[in-house]
Amino acid sequence: MPGPPRSKALTAYFIRIGYYDSEGCLDTLDYAISSDEILKEALFIPNVFTPNGYGINDVFRVTGSEECIMEMSIYDRWGNLLYTTQTAPFVWDDRVKGGEPAGEGAYVYLIRFSRFVRAGTVSLIR
């Protein structure tokens, strides 16, 4: 019988920077960064969108690491699930269950990546 699913191994990058100062002495700086840190820094999650049909900021969309998203969910301020998807593209156009547009206000997003979760609020402005 197969064992439990295994998570992907973290990839670490080791960086060494060396330089000579004005007196000819070598100085070095060693730094390690994981692939998860790189992924987290590459994300842009907007804090507001305006679904008014003008073609600018009409949808809530995470950019920078879309291929690593596993699920995106949107909740109202009372914790009711309004929208969820596990299929790309991970975009919310302000429609809730039943196809009705959501009202103006603040909403909570929960975005699951392969090895971490991001949560926050996004404001919908008309």
C-alpha cells in the first residue's frame, strides 16, 4: 500500500558575494534563500478592484505566481463563502453564487498555494 503523499522538496539557493575594499581586503557575504521565499516575494495581490466595465482593474487577480495557486476563495465579512475556484484562471469578477454582482465593500480572500496560504482583504469599489 502506498504511503502518504509527499510534498515537493524545498529548493534552496546559496549566494556568496565577495568584494575587495579600498585597502585590498576581501570581504564576503553569504546568503541562503528558499524557493518559497522567492515565490512569496514574486506575488502581487491587489487590495482594491473596480468592476465597472472600463477594462482597468475590473477583476481581482493575483499576479506573479499564478501557476502555483491551488485554490482561491472569497468570503464576505460574516464568513460566508461567496466564490471559490480550483481552476485557472484564478480571477474573481465580483459575481457571487447565483451570478449576482457583489455589493461594494471589503471581502476576505484565501489563496492556497502548494506550500503556503495567503489571506487578506480586498475592497470592491463601484
